Amino acid sequence: MSRFTGVGSTYGLSRGDLILVRVEATNTYGTGVVSAANSAGAQVREKPSQMAIPTRGALTSISQIVVDWAALAAPNNGDSAIDSYHLTWDQGSGTWTDLVGISSNYVLLSYTVGTGLIITITPGNPYKFKVRAHNIYGWGPESSEKTILASEVPA
């Protein structure tokens, strides 16, 4: 039998709150003695906080856009290791498209979008980017969008 009292907003707990736990076991002969409270406790953890706006990487050129972002550290990582960053972009169509971090985990803090078979970077055009972080508790909210101009040759 479990008399777990739960965590989260239902019980008024917030990230970082300390939880002390005691347990008891019950079988066909009755209930045993309740244990002492665990000495270290456990802290409430949750999804990551909102990411800061990504930035334009120094190696952005006429054929590629480099997008950088800052790592989330405790407590903004939900007090749990980040296992993926998800970067999306809008190529000017109003539709957001996944670039990295959904089909497989991506833990680097930079991503390069380059002209290739599927993607064409047009020098001087604005492109929008958003990033969010994931830990074992789920995805945090997306950052605000950052508009990055692809470099172009001087006039």
C-alpha cells in the first residue's frame, strides 16, 4: 500500500523544494514500522526554463548561417541535465521547420544552415530562428525568435 502524497503544483511545491520521504511496507501479516525520513531529501525537478534568444554566429557568410545559443545551467535546466536542444527556423514563409534536435538528440550549442540540395540561403535575406531545451521531464518553452540576415557581398 502506498500513501504517496505527490509533488508538483497540486501540492504547492516548486522546483528546488526539498521533499523528505518515509516509507512503510504492508503484507498479509500487517504493516511494518515506518522508516526514518531520508536524511538527504529529494528536490523537485521540472522541465527547462525558456531559452535566451539565439545569436548570429561569427562564421555566417553568403552561403551559410551559423546560429549559436547559450547552454542552460541549474536551476534554469530544471535541475536536470539537458539532453537535447531543438532549433527551428522560418525561411520567410511564415512556417516554422525543424532543423535539429527532434529526430535525434542534439547537445551542441551551435548549428550551421548551409546552402545545399534542399536548402538555399539567399544573401541579404532575413531568416528567423527559435531554440528550446529538453531534459528527462520534457521540452521547455521556445525562445523568442531571432532574425538573422545572411551575409551579402558589399555594394
